[in-house]
Amino acid sequence: MLARLGSFDSAHVLIRYLPLLLIALAWEASARAGLVSSLALPPLSKVVTAWFDLAQNGDLLVNGLSSLYRAGAGLALAIVIGATLGVFMAWWRPLNHAAGHARRLQRRARQRP
């Protein structure tokens, strides 16, 4: 097992990452050929360059942490609201009944094509 972990098979690595390489090449080619608007899908090379520029001047870290904060706050808010609603549904039958109707409507909407 340890010998296998240390081995490096370049053909296996190429086959493993070939789909990612093909997606990257298709992205770059379609953006450069004008098949897709550059506003909707900029070339991959420009995206990578922008990432490095943002990382160099520190904006990537600041904006990344800001996004993580917002995502964490949204998750915490959803957990608090969901847990509170669940507790009140268990305690108060009319709320459970009303929520049951909403769940049934939602289930019916998902079943329709």
C-alpha cells in the first residue's frame, strides 16, 4: 500500500484530469471564438489573471472573507428560523396543520412536469 502511494503514473494522472483539461480548453476556445458573450463567459486566461491580480493586492482575501461571512450568517439565520419553526410546530397544532398544507402544496408542485 505504501509503495503504491509513492508511485506516480503519468498516464493515470492524464486520464484522471483529462475532463477538466477539455472543459478548460472548450471554455477558452468558445470565449475566444465569440460563441458566447465575453460578458457572460470571459476567457479562462483572463479569469486566472484576474484571480492572481486580486490575490496579489489582497482584495481576494477581503472579498472572500466577506462572502464567507455572509454565507455563514445566512446559514445561521436559516438554522435558527428552521429550528424555532420546528419547535413551534411541535407545540402548536394549528401551525403544524398550516405548515402541513404548505408541504403538501410544495410536494404537488414538484410532481408536476
